[in-house]
Amino acid sequence: MFAEPAETASVPRMLPREPDVTGLALAARDGDQEALAAFVRATQPRVLRFLAHLVHPRAAEDLTQETYLRAVRSLPGFAARSSAVTWLLAIARRVAADHIHAVRAAPHVVALDARQAAAGRFEDWVILRQLLDALPIDRREAFVATQVAGLTYAEAAQVCDCPIGTIRSRVARAREDLMAALTTAA
């Protein structure tokens, strides 16, 4: 009915909107292999980014694969009570939690100070990574879900399996913790 403005008409969308992704998950659940492949392509960058902020970035790719293995096994039970992205990030959160528990149980190897590895922007990223790693896991999950993955507080509450008020307080406390750590470091 209405034409798109010329500037945006030729720009392809990078990711399907939420209902499209949920539709892909439902079609995949019903056995559509092309829909499954499209679902993975559409959601993989977001899952990888989410996990990279919950665990060590080097582990994120393997944990992304584990997330999809668990998701494919769980697809028959997916009933779209929440968006497919929310459902998938909840699985990713459990994968990250399992990984963190396994890492804590294993012998710990002390790495070189990462700030000595490079300078400039990379150093800033490493410092941010260290600040996030220092947050308690519940605050880190809430902060990453809302501030990095871009979920609403309601979606983050579903992913983290807690009330929305708890998400709000965890994000607020995470911000306070990060600001205090930055003030101390300066």
C-alpha cells in the first residue's frame, strides 16, 4: 500500500522480527529442516553474544553449539508460550550455568594479566570483561540479558526464571557494582 522510502527499500533486514523467528522454531518443531537452519542462522549471533558475556569468550562458541544441541532436543516441547528467542536464551543461560559450575569444580589455572597482552581499545574491552566477570552471576545474567542482548525486563525475567522486579533490582545493583569498580580503578 505504502512504498518504503528509497533509502531503506534496498537495505536487507539482517534478522527476522520476533514473530518470524518464533514461526521458524514452530516449523522446525514440526520437522521442517529448512526452518531449523533458518532459525539457527537468525538467532546464532545473538546467542553467541549473550554467552560471550556470561562466560569466557573462548568458551562461547562451544557453548553456543551446546545450546543448539539442547534446543533441538527440546523443540518437540516448544509451545511458543514465550518468543523463540526468549526460550533459546533461557537454554543458553542454563548451558552457561552448567559450564561455570564445571569450571569452578576443575583445577584453576592462573592466566597472565590480559591487560599486558595488548593496548588501546583491546585493553578497554579486557577491563570491561573483567568488570563483568567480577559481578555475581545473577547480576551479570540480568545485566547482559537487558543491556547486551537487548531483552526487555519481562523477557529477561523469563530467561533468568525470576520475577521482573528481581531483574530490575539485579540490573540496578550490577550498574552500581560496575560504577563502584570503575571509580576504584580510576
